[in-house]
Amino acid sequence: MSRPSVWATKVAALIQGGNSAAALAQIKVAPTVKDLKDLRATLISAKLLAKHPNLDSATQDMIDALSSPRLHRSP
């Protein structure tokens, strides 16, 4: 069994602490779509997405990027 990821709670803590630049950097290197969806759920419940529209668009863009098939071929 795998352990649940704590990535979303750590990034949410960065946002609540006021360090949205570090949170954006973490969102851009998010490990999985599930982690991003967990982060969005956490931010929605804390009503932080309305305060930070750039985080809203960044999380949605990364969900779209990680969900789509890769356009390159491995060597």
C-alpha cells in the first residue's frame, strides 16, 4: 500500500502563509493530477482560490497539461 501524498497540504500551507510565489513554483512541478485536484479541493474549502486567481489558473493549466497525452516520443 502506498502512503497518501502530503504535497497538497504543504502547498496549501505555503499559500495560507502568504508565499504564493513559492506555491506557484510548486504547482508548476506538481507530481500528479490527483495531487493538483486535492490542492484545488483544499483551496476551494478554504476559500483561497477567489483571493488568488493566478493560482486558480495555474492549477487548472497544470491539470490540463498533465492530463493530456504527451506529444513527444522517447528516444
